Amino acid sequence: MKMIALIRHAKSSWKDTTLPDLERPLNRRGRLNAPEMGRRLQEQPVSLKRVFSSPAVRAMETAEWLMPSLGLSEAKLEVVTALYTFNYEDILAWLRSLDRDADRFALICHNPAITDMVNFLTLMQIDKIPTCGIALMQVDVNHWQDLGAGMAELSYFGFPKSVSGKAISLGPG
């Protein structure tokens, strides 16, 4: 059984409207939420080995703020150009290219791709994964190239406002 944590980058800043999308950093709330969500993920019964991030500044900063809570060094971060996408099929193609040995890792990427990817893998209908939301899934696949719809089970779903006691909504379905 393999484990994937799909993580939407934390809240980003729109303060400088001249910045290209790839260069938008996290805002204050994002810098606070990422370590907290890392601690929440660390409480789950899984030990992640690596983090793969989109090259967008906000995604890489999310990784940098989250990884210490997971006990992972910066050396365990790999920036993957293919994860800067808004289409889940691009993420699926990248996952299918992974070596069989890749078994416990996190992906930090963008919406709507991340929500669509979780829905595809679990056959659930989550409306929208909030910023810094985490979907931890058990994936029933031996070879990543065989990954398909409905092959994952959601074992944890959390986001910053769920930490403060608000209800976790998985949407209709």
C-alpha cells in the first residue's frame, strides 16, 4: 500500500499585482498555516519520505514551512515543473511515471488540479480543497503506471479552519 499526501499550497499574497503567477509568495496567514498543517499531518500514522513541489514560489514556500514539522530536511524536497498545472491529468501522468519504490510522499500543487485529483483517485466529490488543505490517501497500486480512478482511500482530510474546530465538509456525494 502506498501513501500520498496531496497538499494545496498555503494562502498566497496578491499584494504585488505585477508579479507573475509563478512568483507570488505566501502571505502572513499562509506562513502561519503551513507549519500547523505539517504538525497535523505528522499526527497521522504515516511517515512521509519526500516532498515534491510545484516550482511556484507559493508552493515551494509551503514546503519549506511544512517540512520541519514532518521531520524532513530540505534535501528531501524536489521541485517538479510538471506540478505547476491546474489540470489533474498532468499530475496523473507525472504520478504514473514514478518508480515503483516511491511509496510515501507529498505533492504540493494547485487548484483545481489538486481537488480534481483527489476526487478522481477516491471517487469522492470534494467541492474545493482550501489553501493548505491536505488529503492523505492510501493508494492500492503496485506500479504507478497502473494508477486509475477509485484506487485510493482518503485516510485524512484537513485544512487550516478545520484545526480551529470548524466542520470538515467533503461536499455532496
